[in-house]
Amino acid sequence: MEKTLELNPNEVIAFLQKRPENFTLDDLIQFIKAKGIRMIDFMYPAEDGRVKTLNFVINNLEYAETILTEGERVDGSSLFPSFVEAGNSDLYVIPRYRTAFVDPFCEIPTLCLLCNFYNKDGKAFSGAPYQTLLRAEAVFEESTGMTFEAMGELEYYAIADEQPLFPATDQRGYHESEPFAKLNGFRRKCMDFVAKTGGQIKYGHSEVGNFRQDGKIYEQNEIEFLPCPIETAADQLLLAKWVIRNLAWECGLDVCFAPKLTAGKAGSGLHIHMRLMKDGKNVTLGPDGHLSEEALRAIAGLMKMAPAITAFGNKNPTSYFRLVPHQEAPTNVCWGDCNRSALVRVPLGWSSGRDMCHAANPQQPSAKIDTTGKQTFEMRSPDCSADIYQLMAGLCVAARYGLELPADEALRIARETYVDLDIHKAENAAKLSTLDALPASCIESSRCLDGSRAVFEAKGVFQPKMIDGIIKALKGYDDGSLHEKAKSHPGLMKEIVEKYFYCG
């Protein structure tokens, strides 16, 4: 038995003992009959980025097979109003078998599957963000000969009634344990349920942010995933938010994925780690243990496209209350090793060559372990206002752009944007002045996307109508002077946060 299949918490994988990408119709029917499944749910994100659900009762075996092979019709004009007109609105939804999981919340045994959209001609619906991501991935592989993998760090605040005992230290919640962290148990349940949906979790912990307000405690948490194919990484993040919100509802708690809740307190990001793969091997590191030339060129592409990427990853005005100095959120276009003030961070990558396990456990024989697969580079600007599929597609396009630049030009960009210091310290003001700034509002973000749209539309990856819709939505916030207004009117930020509290 493969080690990747043993102990798998996804009930479908555990029963079938198959990798999900190999699931067939016969596999799912076998599971339905063996486990007494009574309902099938189709799930899919719409233009607003939220999960939508279509329920089916299994009347008989024939109907179950029909659902799983033929899918169903849906009203595309309600799901994608910018793309589909009411006069010609039907789309098909067809399930992706590899996404199958048992609903952990429903009392009726229910099999859930994420779906693809198709038009009347049976062709993939080009306006779906998931389809945009598939195109970005395919073009990346065709152009570079590599595949693009990713994973996310999902940050959120869990909110409960205030408790007087063992009060937490304000803004010092990083990896805090009970009893000072009150909601670690909720996070553990979230992780367990996300794993049951197929999410490949790396770890979870309490984050820096915690505070009290209006009789409530706000505790920031993070769940981080393992690297995987980029479309799977996006699916897992989509479902994780769905799980966390549903579990909070069941537990009588509230959760918030908004990028900023109040001034002076840590905001919540959606950091995306990326790695370059070739023939199943991570090529982000070179033979010398340092970043490979390919990785440096991909980072150069992220540097060039970073302002425009905010249009996919920072989609409402509260995003730009988070992207301010001294809050471990990026403000300028730069990258660095282990540098949390940089936009792109290259995290510590187990490249010392030393057997630290043996050092900590002398009784364990020393071994030489290949740890190069762990190395990633991390984009720190996005947050959960993002459309996760558009964001992943945008990152994939930007990395490809860097790899398609002449090598000397890309490496020059990488050199010029590298920083090995905290750019927000006063003594580093001279270096800061040489770096481009990220947009400070949705309107600025829309202009950046408009100026770079040709890069994202190239080779048919992003549809022009999708770019038009994103730009229109960002401009509609009319938030160019919002920061100044918020300084003069202290209650304004609270109003804005309440308006976008359940964003994404």
C-alpha cells in the first residue's frame, strides 16, 4: 500500500485505496452503495468567489449514474452575470471525480464533488475562474517544460465571547497554547474536517493577532497546506473556507477572513508558496543549494507583475488597510531570504545538509535525506478577498513571464529588487526609496492591471471580458482617498470593515 494512501482522512480515498486523480465512475458507485450514500451535492464557485451547492437525492442506481456522468443544467446568468446574459443563460455543471468527499456536516450521508462548467456546445466555459487557471497552467508547462505547484497559508480570526481567565497578551499570539489561546480546539476541528474533504494540511497554529473588543475575543489562526498541483491547491483553499465557516456556525462562533479588522492589529493574509517542478522533482534550488536560475527568473516575473496581481489577490478596500508598514505585510516590490518585510520571501529550506533529527535524537541513526523538495518562494501580498482561482492563475502567468524574458534581463530585475534588511526601518529609507510601491487602493490596483493586461491575456489565458469585469469592480469602490478620509473620520474604517466582514 502507498504511504500516501495509508491513514488518509478522506473517507472516499480510504475506502477505495486509490489516488483521487484515478477515481472512476465505477469507484464512486461502489462507494455510494457500500456506504449508504443518499445524496449527491455538486459544488462550484461563482463569479463572487463563494461556494454554491446543488443537491440531488439518489432515487436509484440509474439516476446516480446519470448525475455523475451527465451533470445538470444551471443558470449561468445568476452565477456569472458579467459573462452570461439571461437570454442565453444555460450552462452545464459536470463533476470532477477526483474532488469527491463525504460532507462532514450533513446528517444525511452525502457525497460532494466540485464541478466544471461547460457551454451549450459542450466546450469548457471560458468565463469560469477555474478554467482560467487550467489555461494558465497548461501554457506555463508548454512554454517552460516545467509544472507550477503551490500551496496557501490561510489566515483568519475566530471570534467568541470574552473570558476573564488567562487573558492573552495583545498581538503576541504566535503559536500560543491553551489556556491563553482559547480557540485552538476549534482550529483543530477545522483541520480535521478540512482533511476529510481532501485538504492536504501541513500544520496549523495560532497567529500573532489577538485582541478584545466589544465583549469579544478575536484570535487569529493559520492553517497551512502542502504543495500540490496549482488547481488542486486552489480547490483545497476554496473548501477550507467553506469548512471553517460551517464549523463556526455549528459551534456558535464567528470567523472572519477579511484582510483587516482594526487599525494597529495584525491583518490576515493569504500567502501563496510556489515551486517549480520538472519530471517530478523540485527545481527551485540549484545544485549548489541556492535558488536556481529558473527560480530567480520566475521571481523576476512576480516583481514585474506584482502591482497588477493585487487586482486578483486584494479585491476590496480593506485589503489596502492591511498593506501598510510595520504590520508584517508588504508595501513595496522586493524579495529576500527569510525576510518578512519583503513582498516575496524565500523561506528557510532545510538546505544546511546537516541531519538535525540525529542531532536532536542521538539514538536515531544518522541518515542523508534529500530535502530539496521543500524549497518554495512565497508571495505575501494576497488576502482572502481574492478569487483564489484568478489569483493562482495570475501568479502562474507572472512566473511564466519572468521565465520568458531574456535571461540577463530577468536576472538583473532579480538583483535590483533583492533586499536583505527590514525596509521599514528608518536607517533603510534610502533602499526603500529605490523600490516600487504596491497599490494603495482598489483604484490604483485597477490601473496597474489595465497597464499589464496584455501579459495576462496573452496566449488566451485571461479572457478580456474577465479583465474588464475585474477592473470595473475595483474602480467601483472609488477608494482613492479612503486612507485620508479614515484618518479624519475614525468611525469610517469600522463601517468599511463591517461592510466587507464576510468577504471572499
